[in-house]
Amino acid sequence: MKQFTSVHDVNNINALVAEALELKSSPYAFQELGKNKTIGLVFLNPSLRTRMSTQKAALNLGMNVMVLNIDKEGWALELQDGAVMNGTTVEHVREAAAVLGQYVDIIGVRSFPGLKNCDEDYTEQVFNKFVEYCGVPVVSLESATRHPLQSLADLITITELKTVNRPKVVLTWAPHIKALPQAVPNSFAEWMCKADVEFVITHPEGYELSEDFTQGATITHNQDEALTGADFIYVKNWSAYEPYGAVTGTHPEWMLNNEKLKATNDAKVMHCLPVRRNLELSDEILDGPNSVVIHEAGNRVWAAQVVLKQLLQSL
Ligand code: CP
């Protein structure tokens, strides 16, 4: 593996999951692989799970880790090519990324979308500048349109916990008060469409995801119908793709509760976290026996570790 920015960087997702589970059972088997190698984790946005799990994964592999909250601790970044930098920005991403690449062997980058300009976000203008200028392999820590480390952890979780060969996995939209990115649902859809699962997406009218990520999925506006017989329910809010970044309706009735679980195959409930309790997902689900959100978050370590292991082996 040369970089990890989407599912398209992976040859065989089932083999990657199997290797991740081997690392889970033997976390320190490759301590020598990362010796004298350094990863730099560059955050333009907040994080708990991605930051800590990727650090833990790197440490398990014997790597050194450096973290830069570039939005708060770095110089104000200029992202536009050709800019006359006579305003508030101090350092161009061309130099910033290239210099970071001098200090580390692998870079992880988190860069959320602005949700104002679809073309800018969906061409990954910020993230791709780091890829272009840093000169070392890049791991996505969540970009404007994708969160592949999360999706890999989700597939690891489904593989571990499934009770039937080909489980029914339902991605359901959930209510929220803010406009959230489409990165997690896009990425989850992209990975599930390649996995050996029956994959259904359900959301209110107006919350269609970009078709670039949902080819092969069954899509319905009927949540009850979608949940019937589900083995896994993946709960997530997202803002509209068209009109871009809009909250076209709040739909509180879409929040998952125990009543809705009755039609499922005792479904396990997933969420990438952080989650707003009793807005996106009810207390009774999060504190009940069907929730696997903590297990899922734990698997973020093995997702990151298998990716870093493969990148180290390609250096
Ligand atoms: N799920 C996830 O990426 O969590 P953080 O934003 O806390 O990293």
C-alpha cells in the first residue's frame, strides 16, 4: 500500500480485515517494523478517536509519533495557489506540507469540508494539497468526502460480530441540529458496496448522497422497511448533498429507539462517535445491549495499525 485515502487504495478489503484481526490478537508482533520511523499526525479539525487510536497503532508498531494541531498551533495557512499573501495567512500549504515531509516518514491529515462549495470539497482541495506537496505517504484521518480508517474499523466490527454469512447492514440517517459532512456515510457506503453484505441506505427525502459512493446499494426513504430484518444498523447524520450542505429538515422521528429495533434481527447498533445523545441516538439504545459503539471505537486501533503496517512495509 502506497497511501490510504479511500477504499480504492486497498487491493483486497477482506484480506486487510483478516490482517487487522491478526494484529488485534498479537498487537506487538511488528515492534521492529516501525523502529526509527516517525508518523506526523496533522489536524486541521478536532478529534478524539482518530488521534488516540492512530497514535496507539503507531506505538504498537514501534514508531515515533508527532502531532500538530495545525489550525491552532501552526502559522495561519494559505491554501489558494497564486494568492498575494498580504492578509492574515502567514505560510502557504506548499511550504508547510513540504517541510512536514522532511521530518516524518508518513503523514496523517485531517481536513473537514467547508460545506459551502461542493466542487471545492468534493475535489478535496485542501487534503490533496498535502498529498501533492508533502512527498511522503499520506493516511487520511478524515477528509472532506471520506473517512476510510473509520470505515475499515466498521468492517472489522461487522466481520467480528456477524452471526450470518451475509448480514443485512442498514445505514440510517439520524437527526441533528448542525450541518454535518457526508464523509462518514460516503465512506461507509463505498466500503459496504464492496463488502459481502446486503447493504441498504435509508434517509428522508432530500438527503440523497452523491451517487459516486452508493453504486450497488438499495436506497429507500422508508426507514421501517429498511430496518426489517437488519443485522447491523449504522446510525449517522449528514447534511444534504444537494443543495450542498443544507439541513433540509430535522425529522426527529428518525431517531432510532428500542421500538424500531423490534423489526430487526436483534440488530447491533453502530455509530462512529461522537454522538449527541437523545438527538441522534437515544439513551436506551446507547446504554442497551444492542449498542456496539465502544467495541467499534476500540477497533479504530486495529484499522490504523494494519494500514500503518502496510505503509511501513512499502517504504
Ligand atoms: N469517529 C471519529 O473519527 O472520531 P473523532 O472525530 O473523535 O476522531
